[in-house]
Amino acid sequence: MIWYVAAGSAVGGMIRFLLGTFIQQRSDTTFPVGTLLVNVTGSLLLGFLLQYSDHTPAITPQLRAMLTIGLCGGYTTFSAFSYETVVLLEDGNYKRAALYVLLSVAVSIAGVFIGLAAGRALTDARPGA
């Protein structure tokens, strides 16, 4: 099981780095939009995968661990979120720090709700469901 988690974590971490860097380099701001996007999409993906994998025999426990604990755990970046929030605070950007925290938490929670709903819709649409 640990190798499934490790493989998923490696892939998730690489995707996080590539996507977060790509987005941040193309944004015209120092606001950490790359990390914000990764946190929101990671939350959405985790919600979807948890819901879907609970209702289909197609996803084994090993694959579920690889995708949820590994891939999503390696992909989401709340440690980076915490650090970037502290940097904003230390720089005196209190409003931007508050906005970043509010958006990260609220939109990520919404992402989980949407992911769960998408997973339910997919499992309910299966023949024989």
C-alpha cells in the first residue's frame, strides 16, 4: 500500500509544481494564484475521488489510496498556503492575507462539495446503480 501512496505523491507533487509555477509565472500579480488554484482544484478532485471510489468496484483500495492520499496529498499545497499567508502578513499586506485565507478555505470547501456532487452524479448514472 505504501508504494501506491508514494507513487501517487510523486505524481501529485510534480503536477503541483508544474501547474502552480505555470499559473504564477503567467499571472500579473504577486498574489499566490498558482497555489490558490492548486488548493481549489485539489479539493475538488479529492471530493470527487472519495465519492466515486466509495460507490464503484472499479477502484480498488490500493488505487483509492494512490489517488486520494498519494496524488491529492502530493498535489495540494496547504503548507505552501500557510507560508505564503505568513509572508503576506509579515509584509504588512493584511487585507491580501485575509482575502487569500478566505478564498482558499471557502472556495476549497466549495470544491469538495462540487466534487462530491459530481462523483454522486457519475455513480448514479452508471447502469444498474
